[in-house]
Amino acid sequence: MDNSTTITDYNSTNITDLDLNKTLQDYNDEEALRRLAPMIYLVLLMLIGIPGNVLVLIVYPIRFQKSTHRTFIIGLALSDLFVCAVTLPFEITEMRFQYTFYNMWACKFFRACNNLFALSSIFILMGLSGDRYRRVFTPLKLQMTSHHATVIIFFSVCLSFMFSWPNFFISGIRHVKLGQLNITGFDCSLSDQFAKTIYPTVYGGTLFLIFIICMVSLIVIYSLIGRKLCVHIQFRRKFSNVSSSKSTSDTTLSNEQHHVNTSQQYENEVFEDKKDKKEHSEKKLLNKKKSTIKDRKKSTKEDMASKKLTKIAFAVSLAFILSYLPHLTISLLTALKGKFLFAPGPVVSAVLPIVSRSFAINNVVNPIIYAFIDRRFRDGYRYIFKKIICFKKSHSYNL
């Protein structure tokens, strides 16, 4: 392997400014200005994602009962919070010092952390979808507990670490040739040592394959779950109609029998005891009818709860698929090319960083999904806000 320094050359055909007095800092500041839009975009995602995921970590343990769904959601929120609080600030810093990023170890560490948090979210989503599949298709069998969900999250993180550590080695400082005076910039990207080797391609291809496998699995799982729920709902409606008709028929027959018994009573007082038995039978029938209605309402409520949890899991998985696909596609193409995908320019510097960091949307949008679908979550964060406002008011009065 050739360990010599590789310099990515952007010569005069790519640089329009021919000012020979420009320094490396000038080039860096110019590129940072071009990337102002992506930096603002990531700052906005941070301002939405950090409080949103903190809110999930507060509301779910307080307002929701202990369950596998709650455990997986909390695990996802932790992973999303790390992305918003660690990954996004690093991405902003890296864009601000696009050509003057000298700290190789910080580059390696944060690049590896990016993959660690991202893969953790992916594997936790797979655990969540597996739990929903089992509850829908085998509801009478032994189900996963919150302890099992915690174990799955732990192994998801371990598996993510196993697939993330290679990024620590292949990432590093890439030297970039700038301008007419052959000024060398320092970019946090693929290390020069591995830029021209097959390792980045193999690693990027592996991550892309993991994404494809998870994406196809999620699509298949939720397609099967959706089909099963539709069949179940149709059966419930049909059963409800049949039960209602049968209940009406039983009530009519009971009234007719009661009329006959009443006539016999007036004709002969000897059958008084028989009338009491019939009345007792009618009360049992009425209680049975009430119990049936109560069970039906309970079953309908459980169906609605299962449907809601499935909708949440599906929406979160769909957001993951749509947000990670552009990011992984660009990463794989960059690895295949062995250098920057496009030469720096005003449009490229403004648009490409946003597209390549599309993964951040997945880590920000999850709390919004919970708020739209789950009324209990909305009630929960309203309750938290009221508590905070009341605390502030009481604290100000004490002052």
C-alpha cells in the first residue's frame, strides 16, 4: 500500500479567483461563506431536535406505562439526542473549518460516532418492528418484555460499534490543493492513506448493504402487518354486525317468552315460581349482553391502541428510509470515486452538504411524529409545560 500523502487537486479551471495573495484562511472563509446555508440548516435542526428528544425522554417515562414500545421509543430518543447534540455540532464545526481542520483524532472520533449513532437507530428500529410483528401475528404466544427490549437495545449498540470502528481508521485529514500558488487545505474526510485504496469502497458498500437489508425488511414487515390489521378490522366489523343481529333476535325471543309467561301467570297463580325463574333467566341474559358489549368495547380499544402503535412505528421507519437514502448514496459514490464527488463551487457548497446530511432529519422528526399520532404524548408535553410555567411563576413570586 502506498502511504504517501495524496493531494486532491483543484486547479485553475475550478478556481475563478486568480488573486495570488490569497491565503489558506481566505480560501477557508470563502468556503465557509458558501456553506452558510447548510450551517444554518443544521443549527435549525439542532434547535428542534434537542428539545424535542429531551421532551420524549421526559414524557414517555412519566406518562406512559412500562412496555416494550416505551423502551424502544426511549432508546431511539437517546440515539437521536446524541446525533443532535454531538454529530450536528461537529458537522457545523467541520464546515466552518472546511480547509483548516487540523485535528486528525477529533476527525476520526466524530466520524466514527456519526456511524455509531446512526446504526444504533437503524437496529433499534428493527427491534421495534420485530416486536410489532410478533404482537400482531402471534398475540397468544409469549411476547417480548421491556427487559427484552432493553437487551435488544444494548446489543444494537454493540453491533453498531462493531460496524463503526473501521470508520475511525479510514477517516482523517485529506490534503486539498487550492488556487494558483498550490496552497494545501486540510479537510476532515477520508484519510489520504486510504483515499486511493479499496477499503473505503468496501466499507461504504457494507453500510449501504446494511441499509438496503434493513429498508427491505421494514417494508416487508409493515406490509404484512398492514395487511393483517386490515383483515382483522374487517373480521371485527363482520363479527360485530353478526353479534348485534343475534343480540336483537335473542331480545325479541325473550320478550315473546316473557309475554307468554305473563299470560300464564294471570291464568294460574301456581306458575309464580316459574315466572321468578324466567325473570332470573332474563336478568342473566341482560348481564351477559352487557358483558358482551363491554368485552367488545375493550377489544375495540385494544385494536385502536395496537393500530396507533403500529402507525407510529411505521411512520418512524418511513422517515428513517427517506432520510438515510440520499446520505448513504452520496457516501458510497464518494468512496467509489476516491475523492470529492463534485468540485467546490457556490452551488455545490450550498446544496451538497444539505443533501449529504439528510440523515439528520430522521433524528429530528421522530418527536413530531409522536405528537401528531399520539394524543397521550401531546397531553404529556402540555402537562410538562404547565408544570414548568407554574414553577417559574411560583419562583418569581418567592423572589
